[in-house]
Amino acid sequence: MLAAALTGGRVMRWTIAAVLVAITLLPAQAAELAGVKMEDSVEVEGQILVLNGLGLREKLWIDVYVAGLYLPRKMADAEEILASDTPRRMVMEFVRSVGKGRICGGWREGLANNSPDAPESVKQAFETLCGYMEDVAAGDRFVFTYVPGKGTEVRVKGAVKGTIPGKEFADALFACWIGPNPPGKGFKAGLLGG
């Protein structure tokens, strides 16, 4: 009986060990678009944000970047997303080289197209954002994380460039992607899970 218990205990330990090894060998869950993989969820200030959707930014039929929108829960209504004062994150991974000047031109265009009545403080915040930008190559990432009461942290190629305060700025920034005049209807639809 003791021998059977010892053997059973060894079998159980080996089974548990095998299951743990199998779990660690499983790939992390990720979504993919245009060869760019993004995690299904991220943690921000202790809160899990889920990948709401992916969008491919194209310019004259040339792929420029893939964007991933992370929210506390899946949401398909852009106005509801912008109205909510909850954490959100946008990850942009470039699939080609783009110069800082073109990137800043895109921010200014996005602001004009989606928040034409933005106050001067938001326009100045976009100029601050432009000051954080750098030339990028394929594989480089920008990460924009809004946290209520703190502002929007801007990461460029893995380095924190700064945090721009205010929900008004965050809303204008995220409207560049999901506002009434996004870089493309398919792009916005993808970010909204469509």
C-alpha cells in the first residue's frame, strides 16, 4: 500500500510538472495584422486592458503602420470610447520608415480633421507631442497611454518622452484614429473591432 501511494504521488508530480511545462511552451495570445503581432491584453496601472481591434494605416496603397487600441472592455462606439474617462492605450508599430516631419504633419492633419474647434491649449499640446517624435524605421513603436488624472504618457521606441496632461488632449489624440475623419474608414472599423 505504501509503495502504491509513493508511486501514485510520483505520477501526480510528473503529471503536474508536464502540464506546467506545456503551459510555458504555449505562445502568448496575440493578434496579427500585416505581419505585426500585438498582445491580446496589457496591464496599465494594475488594470487589464483588452485589445479592442487592429487597424492598418495605408497611404497611397502603401502600408505605413499597424495600430492596436486597448480598452478596459471591448467597445464598438467611438463616441462612447472618447466620452469615457477610463484608461486607454494606442500602440502604433511602423512597417516602413517615416520621417519625423511626416509624422508631425499627420498629427496636425488629424487634429484639424477631427477636432477643428480644439482650444489653443490642445493645439500647443500637439506641438509638444511633435517635439517627442523621431524618425522611425520598420519595427519601431509609439505607445500612447491615457490614465485619468495623470494624462497621456508618450513612449517612442521604448523610451518615455513625457506625459501630456488632460483628458481633452487625450480625446483629441485618440480622435485622430477613431474620430469622424480617421485616416481611413477600414482603419477605424478595425480599431473598433469590425
